[in-house]
Amino acid sequence: MTSPDPEMDPSENATGTWPVAKWKGFEVKKADLVAGKNAEEVVRSITQLLEEEIVFCQLQPRQRLVEDEIAERFGIKRYLARQAIIELERLGLVERIRNRGAMVRLYSPREVNDIHAVRELLEVKAAELIPFPLDANALAELEALQARHAEGIVERDKRKVFYANIAFHRELFRHCANEALIEAIEIFAQKSHAYRSIFTSELEALQWAADEHRAMVEACRAGDRERLVTLCRDHLTPAKNRYIATWQSRFD
């Protein structure tokens, strides 16, 4: 499958907002988030759910996050809602704007290009450091994660797709055996969630990503480092281009 066209006209839903991933796997009961959990666990659960809502555009760029509303929604104390917002800010998904409060972060094209450039440097370097040949167990784990990602697409389960994608790349890059590099990859991949969201609602784009994952596994199996490096570099570009095209259609 060819790479999705990053220059196509950005799609909108009926309200004229950013594309929303209308797949299953998003329903979460409030009790599952807070019941039997201490304060730290509650904050972690609420942060994770709000992150998912940002990734899947349930929370739109520039939409306000109000402590009282979050506290009421989940039946938690206001200070816990505040901690969740602070954590989202640390992850680069939320920003505080003077006189307006906390809002879902809207990255500018320049910021997205900067993050992309750093991710490319980091992930290409990791691909260059992965020792070949990978053993059978390592290949089997990558194949299992790739299959889980593909299954999520077929099942239209966006949460499964999202976390399987993260797990696949985490497993791939951990083989570079450079802990500092792995940590940096994690940090900048997390930042990209704020703009990769625009890619998560498009079936063609997700199927393309699944094909790329298969190709990465095959490159590892064949010991084809040049192919793996090229795949890792090219894998980052469509989501970045798609976001910038959408941003420019709304704000330029």
C-alpha cells in the first residue's frame, strides 16, 4: 500500500472540528477509573483517559480543561483533577494560556517540524544500533505486537491500535540497548501524540502503518539495516505532513 497523500484536503466532521476517531474501545466506566485506587493511581488513570481523548480528538485542540468539570465528571477531588492536568502539561498535551487556563495544546507547524526532526534523529540512530541478527524470540515478540496492531484495525478498536503501536515501537527500539536513547525516544514520541491524533481516524493511514510494521519485522529478519533505517525514517512523515496540512487549512 502506498503512503497516504499528506496534501489531500483535510476531512472534517459535521461540526467543522478536527477529525474524530469514531471507533469502538473508548467507553470507560467512571468506577473503573477510581474504585479501590489511591490518589496517585486515580491521577494516573484520569491522565491516561484524558490523553486518549486528546489523541482521538474527543478533546479538541484549544479546548479548555476545567478542574471543576473534570472533578465532577469523575467524582474526584479538585486537587486530583489539577494533578492530572499538570501531568498532561508535562507530557506536552496541554498548555496553560494566560487568562484562559489549561487548554489542549495546538502545536504550530514549526513546533511539529522541530519535534519530527528530533524524532527522526533519535529513531534512525536506534535503528542503526539494533544488533543483527535478532534472535527468534525477539522476532516473535515483534510479530505478535504487529499482529495485535493489525487486529485492532480490523476490529475498529482504537485503544487497541493505539497501545499496540506504542508497544511495537518500544519493543523494536529497546534492542538498541542504549537506555538514554530509549528514554529520549519515549519523551518525543509522547509529545507527538498531540499531533498524531489527526492520523488515528483514517483507516487507510492505519493500514499503511500496519504494512510498514510488517516491513520492519521483515527487515530485522533479513538483517537489512539500510531498509530498516529507511522504514523508521519514512514512518514518521505522513502524520506530520497531514497535521500541518490540516493546520494550514484552518489557520493560514
